[in-house]
Amino acid sequence: MTRSTDEWIAAHPDQKIPNRVRLRVFERFGGICQETGRRIGPADQWDCDHETALCNGGEHRESNLRPVLRAAHRKKTAKDVAQKAKDRRVRSKHLGIGRRTANALPGSKGSKWKRRVDGTVIRRDQ
């Protein structure tokens, strides 16, 4: 009969994952990389990846971890960061927050040019 252990939960997002937890995660998935499906060998470098990335609202806990080869982990991290950036852009656009468009209508507040009441045209940054 095996003894059950409590799930490891980090005290803060930057906390290092203990080796005992890395071993449990590795054994739970049978030593298979969860991105490539390849068996992780003794010479392979691998990381504990967060299934739901921390930047996208995931938790730093054992149940959110899975073994992934280092090269595949870097690719997944790049996708996670891109998704976070897209979510931020969509949310900002929805709330009306954001940068000015490059093709602003002439004479509008977004334009570089301003027409004075007397008819002269000047740059707004002057």
C-alpha cells in the first residue's frame, strides 16, 4: 500500500520546484514529453512546464506541472507570451484604450497636423 502525499503548492510564483516534486511529475507522466510525445532519456534536458502558463492565470502547483523537453518548452513559452499579448490587445481595444492609428483622418485629434481658425496648417507637436 502506498502512502499518499499532499500536493505541493508554491508560496510565490518565483519559488523553485523541489526535486522531489520534479520526480513525482516525471513519474506521473511516465517520462514522456507532453509536447512532443517522445520519451525523455537520461541525457535529455527537460523542464517542468505549467500546463496553464502563470502569465495566463495558471497556478504554481504540482497538478499544473508536466514534463517537457527544453526545446519544446521554449516554443510553448513563446506561444504563451504571444497569447498573453493578444489577450491584452483585444482587452485594451474593447475598453477603448490603445495607441493612435497610423492612418488618422486629416484634421482629427489623431493627426499630426492641425488647422487653425485663421486657416493656417501647423504640426501639433509645435
